[in-house]
Amino acid sequence: MKKTVRWHIAVFLAPALAIYTAIMVLPLIGTLHLALFKTVDNHLVFAGLENFRALLWEPRWARAFWNALANNTWFFIIHMLVQNPIGIALAALLSSPRLRFANAYRTAIFMPTILSFVIVGFVWKLILSPLWGIAPDFMQALGLRHYFAPWLGREETALTTVALISVWQFVGIPMMLIYAALLSIPDEVIEAAECDGVRGMSQFWKIKLPLILPTIGIVSILTFVGNFNAFDLIYVVQGALAGPNFSTDILGTFLYRTFFGFQLQLGDPNMGAAIASMMFFIILAGVMLYLFAVQRRLRRYQF
């Protein structure tokens, strides 16, 4: 019997593959290619891995790169320790059949995720401003005025403050993903747990949480990729210089200044491409670590 050739699969995949190649693959290859060259007397000269060596070890570049990488790592940690646990807690709360107006709460929590970074950054700068913001008066009404400080203007608190603003904006995404995972748990499993006397928080920790671990893993890797691609909110709130004194500088803002230049700093497309390539390798390493070290362990929880 002659084997049937399923040509229609290639036909349906071709448009998506062509668009993905044009928008993602070709620019990635071009970036990696540009990172291997230097501009000398307005001519591109092959430099091999020289740009990467300079980025990692030359004081002029290495200081800024390692500072941006450390800040980016802290930015990611804040999201993992604050955003995702809150998202899990909200999803567990909103999935309760006894909760009234759950749809309204879900909408209100998810609403900030569809707002522009410009709007979110500008509004929070106004709220936290020590001169005309509402935060000082609000904290004074709660009797906490002495705890208020210009958090966005201090090196030791600026990055954490921006990260918490980002958490406020995007906590709805892990909430909705985990909420959907909780709803997908078969009723038979929940009924069997209740018959065994497992209810309330004990049911969540012993039954539901192990079953949604694969979704939590997906949320974690999405958080990792999103945070190491971050740029917009830092740029809106703290500017291209990621002040004060580069304390909020992450890889995205460092890439922007290096590639395009800013104020008196001239742009260097080759070093900018090297930074973009390093971002790609860091994200690729994190995703591969998740797929081969974490995802395999979580498969046993799937139905």
C-alpha cells in the first residue's frame, strides 16, 4: 500500500514558518554575524570573539555588563519570589466556588497587564513622587509617613521599586495560567480527596499543588525569558541611563545605550550585537536547563 504524503501539513505551516524566519531567525543570524566584526575606518573587520572578550573582561565594558547582569538577575528574583507566589495564591483563592464576584476580581487583577508600559511607568512615577505624589499622604493617613522615602531616587531601593511596579503590572498573567490549570483538575480527584477528609488548604498543598507543578514550571520559565528581555519599564521610569548611577541598569538598557548611543556616548553596533548575543545565550541556557533538568522531573505529575 502506497504511503500517503500529507502535503497539506507543509502548506499550512509554510506561512507561519516564513513569517517566523523573516522576523526572528534572520535577525538573530544577522545579530550573531555583526557581533563577530569590528568597525575600523568605516569598514567592517572580522574580529572573531574579540567583542565578547572585551565585554566580559575589559574594564570599560565588563564593569557595565556585570552590573547590568547582576541587576537583571535581581529583577528576575523579585518576580520569582513575589509575583509568582502571589499569582498562585490569587489563583487558588479565585478558583474557590464559594467566592462571590470572582469574575470581577479576575478582571481587575488582570487589567494592568494590558496597559502600556508608558502609562504604568508615568503613573507610578507620579504616585511615588515625594513632591506631588499621593504615596506620602496615603502613608500618612495610615500612620506610616515616617517609612516613606524617595525610593526611585535611591540607589539601594530603585531597582527593587521598579521590579515591584512590574510585579503589580504582570501578576495577572501567572494568576490566569495557574487558575486555568486548577480548573483543569478532574472533579473526580477533588471528590476523592474530600471523601478522604482532605479539604481546604490541606487539599491545595497535598492534591492541587503537585498537579499544577508543570504549569508553575512553565510560568517560571516565561518569567525568566520575559525578565531577561525587559527594557520598556526601566526606560520609562528611570530613563536610558537607568539611574540613579546605573543602579537600575539591566541588559536591555545597556544594549540600548551601546547600540544606539545616548547623549555624548556614540553608538557601537558591533558591541551592541555582542550584548544582544550574550542575552540570547543566557536565555537559551536558562531554557535548556529548564527543559532538561526540570521539565523531566515534572512530567510524572501530568495526567
